[in-house]
Amino acid sequence: MVRQLLAGCILTCLGCGGATPTSNSPDPTPAKQLVASATTVRARLGEKVMLPVSAVDANGNPASLSGATFTGRDQLVAEVSDAGLVSALEPGNDTVVVRLGQDSVAIQVIVEYPDGMTHPQGVVAHTATLGSRPFGVAVGAEGDILVTQLDAASVSRGGLASQLFLRTPIAVGDVPTDITVDAAAKYAYVTNQFSSTIGVIDLASNTEVATVPVSFDPFRVRLSPDGRSLFVTGNGDSLFIIDVQSRQISGRLGVGQAANGLAIDYTGTRLYVSNRNSGTVSELDLTTNTLLRTITVGGTPQELVLSPGGTLLFVADETGSIQIWSLRKGRRRGEIEVPGGAFAMAVSPDWRQLYVTSSLGGAIYLLDWKTGATLQTVTTGGTPRRIGFAADGSTAVVPNEGGWVDFIE
């Protein structure tokens, strides 16, 4: 506009004493208006939907949304791209304001819990006897259950349908503490803590077919979302990355002392590691394999759980609470008291409940992760450890070092 005015002045000056100059400037672009076909959009947790907004010119003809801006209220419930694509991050309500020139419209975004999922009602429906201090657990998509036994150097295999375990366990390394199973239920991976290896179990033959040595006593193992990498923590100050196909170590990242709990965000690009002896949590960028920041949480951090959109981090503190951290603001938002201290955590597949074991308290606490309220306390006795869920969320499986496995429905 400034350039057009200057050009007009020059033409006027050049035309002094002559005829009125003819302007060759184009007509101004007609103003565009926003059109919303709906004022509310709904999405299930994890879904992506387009905002129901378009544009027309002054003559009512369809026009481009080029130049429009999309702004969420706080971007905790949903994120919106520059093109108006909404990503549903957390259950709840948000408002996205779309602006184009002088025009604007507000669209309410409602993010709902996943469909077809549920959570247990908090009743111990069955207790299966299992000796040798059962500790870690993994539940496959088809209902297979794998439980580590610390004192037997073995993994017992059972099923959700029978809630029983096979008489012959799978022999692995010394003191197996954690286990995970791939999406195809073909292989399981176990931390053989006192053997300093990661064991590879062929589930078709119920046999440990390979081991990957690591230079510490491994505590935890977690598969990447794409199933191509294993992340391993232990009693050193490093995180090992193992290539699943070659079964070789492909990376090693420095973290805090006694690295333990693992949590990966929904994009698969951020990994969080609790460092038990350092009282910290390390945030890692998996695209560059670099440390982004260290969050000092204090206490004795154990399990980590991320909210679905990766905005909140829940830290099980064995000194007596669940810490809740805002990752965007980098500060603690609050905490939930856990009598006897918090050890393991897992969220139900429908994202309505957070299960927490208190190993010293002999109980499992069912929490509303949105409000922090304790919904129920399940007294188990003994020493409850890790938590696994059936794929549909109907059953929780909790090994207990006292010599049994609880099935909570």
C-alpha cells in the first residue's frame, strides 16, 4: 500500500500541467469471509479431523483459506496445524479461533475417550499361585500373559481366558525383572538383570533363542512404537538402544544414575527416562539421539506415564506420591499422595484410570488422572509389582512377590 501511494505521488508530479494520469493499479482484492458449516467438532482421543471452516469472496464464490490463522485456547486438549487439521490430544473441551483478515469464527473442539475400550471395575476376580517372586508382566494382544520370576531365572506363560500358567516355565537369565512383547506376539524381550543381558524369547517355541549383552545390570526394556528398536535402562548412567532386527546395540545415550522408568510420547520422537538415584528425569530427542533437558523431580522416581498428548508427565515417587509435571511449562503441577510409596504405574486402555502399585503398602490405587482423585484402593497384601492390561482394558494383571498373580476385573 505504501509503495502504491508513493507511485501515485510520482505520477502526479510527472503529470503537472498535463492531463489527469490514468491509474494502471489493479482493483483491490475482494475481502474474504469465513464460513463455518458447524460450530462444534468431535474427535476420539488420538484422531485427527479437519475444522469445518471454508472461505468465500465478496461475491460468495469459494476462496482460498490462504492467510488464515488457527489458534487454540491452551493446546492441551487439541493441537491445530496451519491448515486447520486438529489433533485430539487429551479428553476435554477446547476452542479454536480461526481468523482471516478482519473476520473470525470460533469452533468448539470436544475430545472424547476412545471407543470400544474399557477398564476394570477394581475387583480381584482371581488369584493364581506362582512362586519364585513374580515381578514383571507383559500382556499380548491376543491375551497371552508373560510373568518374570526373579528367583527361578524364568518366565511363566499363561492366558487371560484361563487365568492359569503353564507348568513348564521358559528358562532365561538370572533375576529377570522386566519383559515386553512385540505387536505380532512373535518375540518377547526380557531383562536378565544379574546376567547383564537382554533375552530374546521365541514365543512359538517358548525358548530364549538369543541374548544381547549390555554393560550394566538391566532394569527395564521398552519397544519403540515402530517396533524397530529396544530401549534398555539399568544400574549405570546410560540408556542403550538395541536394533531389533540385528540384535546389536545401535546407540548409547548418557542419562542419570540408575536409569529406570521409560515413557515415549505419541509422536515417537520424545523419550523420558527416570533416574532413580539422581532424582531426575531425562528428556531425549529420538530423532537426533540427544539429551534435551534434565528435570529435577527429587525423591526416588520409578515408573513414568505420559498423558495421551504428551503434555503431562506422571512420576511414581517411591517416597510417597505421584508427581504431576507440565512438560510445556517445565514445572510441577501437583502431586497425589500414595501411602507406602508409588512403584509401578499403568494407564487403562480407555485412558480413564491410572493404576499405581504400592509395594510397601500392599495395595493398588486406582486414580482419575485428570482430577487426581483416588477412585478406589485394592488391598492385595504382599508386594505388588508391575501392571499389565488386556488389550480391551477389561482385566489388569499384577504379579506379587508374595507368590501369586492377581487378575483384577
